[in-house]
Amino acid sequence: MSFSAETASSETVIIHVGEALDFRNADEFKSTFQEHVDEGIRKFILDFSDTEVLDSTGLGSIFSLYRAVSPDDGKVAFADVSEPVQVVVQLTRTYKVFRQFPSVEAAREAFAE
Amino acid sequence: MDTFTKTYTDLDRAIDEVRSLSDNWPAACRNGEIDDETLHCTCLVLHEWIANLHQHAQFQSVSPAIQIHVTCQEAHVACSVLDNSDGFDLESYLPDEDDDPEAFPERGMGLRIIRTCTDELSYTSTDEGLHCFEFIIPSDHDPWLNTLF
């Protein structure tokens, strides 16, 4: 499964995570974000509205994104987090690192400020 | 007490179906005796375990086969995953709770998540030469990992 990415601004890209981010497609997720990191993008919004599965390897690939952008004061935000993803967020306390927004639009507005 | 049992010979399919397992939950779960968070934790642990089998287990010359068994009771969900792999010593792979893991790890969080979500975790051989992963998730469990950051 490939990931759909959408340019929100010259600084921000939205990645629609889709149904699952797990050990089977984590490498594709990394290829998706790396392409934009190489182009200089440092702000990412992850749209979890349709996501039924986020496993440990999928979360690890998001950490990989965070490590890629954080040295340049980059940001990774979680938007429209589904219930199964929220369980992982709470369990791992990733809300301490990744700001959450109720919608992609809310994240986009916050990043534009 | 209410139970759910399903057998798979395709681990990819098992992983895909575990995510929608809640559609087939036993009546005790559907009637709200077990909260949604406990059910999502159960799906996550099952996913992590089957993913672990998919990636690392040795099945020698046999095709992989697993049987998932879920029982919902008033205060907990009890699960087992029976498999025909060669098995392994789970205890030797489980991270110590006192371990200080790498910050923002890319790998190795699966067993840590499983340990944190579950009670009475075990992986043992059966008399039939199979291996059985068993765990319980109490409905009042409040799991969290405070060691990743």
C-alpha cells in the first residue's frame, strides 16, 4: 500500500495514513516522508482518520520521521486520531511528543500560524 | 462466559482480520461489560503477537497455522494463540520492566507493548507439540509505558 501525501504549504505536507501503518508497510511510509524531507519539508501532519491499526513498527517509523525533522525544529502532528491509534498514543505517551489536533484542517491552521 | 475461536493458515489474513475482530466479539464484550479501550488493547496485543510470528517464527517444513481463542468475562478478556511453529523462550526475549530503552526506538517495542498491556502472560509448549501464547487483559487495567521518552 502506498501513502497519499498532500502539500499543504511550502513548509507542510499532510500524509494520509490510511487503514494501517504496520510492519508490512512501514518502509513505504519511510520512503514517502523521506522524499519530502529531502525536498526540505520539516512540518508533517499525519491524518489518522481512517486508521484501524498502528503497531509498534509503524510507530517506530513515525519516530524515524521525528528524528529526521527535529534537529531542524521540525514538527510532526497527529490529526483526527482514531480510537485504535489513540490507544497506542496513550499507551506509549507519544502525546508528549506529537501534538494532536481534532482535524487535519485544525493542524494545518496551527502550522500556518 | 462467552468465547470466540478462529483458525488461520494465512498469517497475513489473520493480522488483517484481527483488526475487525471486535465485529465478532462475544456477547459479553458487545454488551458493554468490557470497555472499548480494553478491546483495542486486545486487538493490539494479538496483532503484535501474530506479527512477531510472521516475522520471526520458524515453521520448519509445515505451513503456518494458528488458532485464536478469545473469552470475555465480566472483568477481563482472556486470549490464547495456538501455533505450530518451533516456539521460543519468551522469557528470554521479554524486556525487563526496569530496562532503559533507546529513545524513540524504531524496533523492539512490540514485546514491551505486549508486556505492558497484559497480565498472566505465557508462551508454553503443549502435549501435542504446538505452542500456546496466553494472556489476560483486565478491564480495569491502566497500561502505559513511561520509558520511551
